[in-house]
Amino acid sequence: MKKIVLAGLVAFVAFSFKAVDVEKKEVKANESKIVWKGYKVTGSHEGNIILKSGSLSFNEDKLIGGEFVMDMTSLNVTDLEGEYKGKLEGHLKSDDFFGIENYPTASLVFTDVKATGKNSYSVTGDLTIKGKTNPITFSISIYGNKATASLKVDRTKYDVKYGSASFFDGLKDKAIYDEFDLVTDLQF
């Protein structure tokens, strides 16, 4: 009798949980765009980073996950030309900033996704830059096969402290703000 009751209980529990159908959609890296924008006391600079790979996971039409890898060696500057463009790109790729020789990629893995509207979500994820991982929360909107998101990143959490008034005194107008923006337009 105990075996029948136990078997019935196991069957009830097993059928009580609906299997989650996860559809993983690969992001078309060559059709997607990541723009960075950094700020300093005297202005700002911006450029692009190429998406190496990425995917978004859905249950039916609801976003439930995602993961991305950015090619930090592709980091470029789009608001300067010539010598100044080359100098800034070289400095951003150096150990003062992103140290691309040792850290050629950065990654983002979604850890929690909450719907905030019909096509919008609040996402918390683990962002890894220069081998350091920290949680980050941002909004993402999805329309058809496109997704857009804007992330505000505190670079000092990833050991990118060059020119930060939070760590160095007397920088005056040479200070670079701790936060930079990543704006993404993804196609999948």
C-alpha cells in the first residue's frame, strides 16, 4: 500500500511541474551594434565594440535569459580621426584601461529577467571585464527580432581606474568619469 501511495505521490509531483520550453535565439553578430560612450570633465568620446557571439533565450515569446561575448580587441573610437584616434584607441586597449592583451573578451550573462511591460524587461546579469565579474541591472526592449538595451557601467568595479577622481587627487579637468555607457542594438 505504501508503494502505491508513494508511486502516486511521485507521479502527481512529476506532472505538477510544467516543462519550460526554452528557445535559444542566436544574435546575428554582424548585424548587431554595441556603442560605448565615455565621459570626462571636458567632454566625451565614443566608439564601437564588436559582438563576438550572443544569444537570447525565450519561453514562448517571453525573454528568460541571455549571454554575450564582446571582442575587446575590436574596441575603436568613432569621434576622432588620424593621430588622436590612434592614440586614444591604443590607450583604451592598454593596461591603463581594458588590457586587451590579457583580457581580449568581456562577457555578460543574464541571471534574472523580470517583465516590466509588454516588450520590456528588467535584467540583472553578471558583467565580466578584465577578469572581474560584478552584477549589473539594466532595461532591455524587444520588438520582433530586435532588442535594444542601455547599460551604465562603473568602470572602477572592473579595475579600470585610470583618470578616476575617486582614486586620484588633483586631476582637475583631466578627470574621467567612472561610469560609461554601452548602448546595444541586437538583431536575432
